[in-house]
Amino acid sequence: MDRALHTLVLLVVIFMGAFTNWFLTLNLPQKVATHFDFAGRPDGYMTLQNHQSFMTLSTIGFPLFMVFMIGVIPSWFPSLVNISHRDYWFAPERKSQTLDYLFRMACILGVLMVFFFVGLNVIIVLANNSTPILMPKLPFFVVMGLFLFCIILWVVMLFLRFRKVDFLKG
């Protein structure tokens, strides 16, 4: 897939995530419990409008920011990229492939972040629809665990791609 297709997929996922987050909040009360203590009891609130705005901006802004930082900035300023053996990976014969890989990985991270924000919003909606308001622990740990697992996998994939150059020679 080329950059245009990766960008299109990312933008569609972001749009769908933002719409989903907005749609999920339609039946929430005007005062939304958004923060919870370790027992799952609410200890922080937002107005519905602030919650909708925050979730929408987070679902759009954070993924786009990460794609910009990881997938776009390196093509403008390769010297700022902090990967092992940067000179090897940014040599003229490999630079294009390296930049394409970083962009692809940035888009994957963006998609993961959208799913994370939608998952958090689902947890907030579930909590606010329960009586009394209580954060559901299993969905919370599932969302957090899946996100952490995916981030670790993402980092491992980057590490393996840019591993020591000696393994690549020969």
C-alpha cells in the first residue's frame, strides 16, 4: 500500500472513531463521570459538551499528531530521527523505503490510538449508564491490556526492522 492509501484508511478510521464516540454519548446525562478511583467510583466529572469535545478532539488530534511526528517529520528532517544506524537506514538507496515504513507504522499507531479512545469512551458510557455510577473493571482492563499489548508489539516491530545492521549484511 502506498502513502495515499494508508492516509485514506487512517482518515476513514479517525472519522469513524470520532463519529462513534459522538454517537455513544448521545444518551449521557449533562454531567458525565469521566474519572474514577481505584474502586471504580467516579471522582471527576465533565459537562456532556466538554466530554464530547474532548473525546472528539482526542480521537482526531492525537493520532494525527503521532502520524505527523513519526511519519512526516522524518522526511523533512531525517537527522532528527532516533533509530539505530540512522546513517545506514537513511542512505540514498534505503531512504525511501525507510520513510515509507515509518509512515506505515505511524498510521498503524494512529489506528491503535483511535481504537483506544473509542474503548475508553465505551467504558465511560458503560459507567454512566450503571446505577450507581461505577466503572466496569473488566472492560477497562481489557481495553488497557489490548492497547498495551499492541503498543509493545508495535515497538518490537520497529526494533526488529531497525535492528543491528550486521545482521543484514552478508
